[in-house]
Amino acid sequence: MKKFNHLKSYQMMHSIRVIAVGAIFIAGCAGAPPTEQMAVSKVAVSNATSAGGNEFAPLPLKSAMDKMDAAERAMTAEDYVLARQLAEEAQVDAQLAAATARSAKAQKAAAALLQDNRVLRQEIDRKAQ
């Protein structure tokens, strides 16, 4: 029975250490400015704009830009947790805008090819008669 209690207290102390280390790690991350995340998010917004987000995905792109602006304001206010969260959300919105724009462009190109094929088919049929 004595060994069981010793093992149980060892496990409890180990759990407390793990929780303490985790709390210190999280607190350390929360205090640091999310400069890398901000840069990654800005690049994602830029890529979405270059991909045609203004034309093909204006709502997700606007959302990404608004969230980036809010993240920059949070950085200025040194609210790094909020800045990181907003920058991550902006990145996701920008990726959605870029993917939507690329998809719309591909659909537009496919429709143009189908139209060209129809015209060619009509020309072939006309010459065959």
C-alpha cells in the first residue's frame, strides 16, 4: 500500500510539473509580438489580391483586409493575443479568396475553351457539307 501511495504522489507531482511548464510556455507565447504571423498574413492577402480576389472573391478578400487592419491596430495597442488571432483569421480569409479567384478563373477559361470547341465543330460541320 505504501508503494501505491508513493507512485500516486509521483504521478501527481509529474502532472503538476507538466501543467506548470505548459502554462509558462503559453504565457511566454502570449507576450511575444506575432511578427511572423503578421508577415505571413500580409503575404496571403497580397497573393489573394494578385490572384484576382478583387474581381472574383471580393467579400472574403475584404474580410481578410479588414482583419489585417484590425490586427495591425491590435499590434499597435500591444494586444498580441488579439493581433495573432486576427492575423490568423485574415490569412484563412485571404487563402479562401485566392482559391475562389483561381477557381473562378479556371471555370471562365474552361467555358471559353468549350465555346472555342463549339465554334470549331460548327466550322468543321459546315465545311463537311
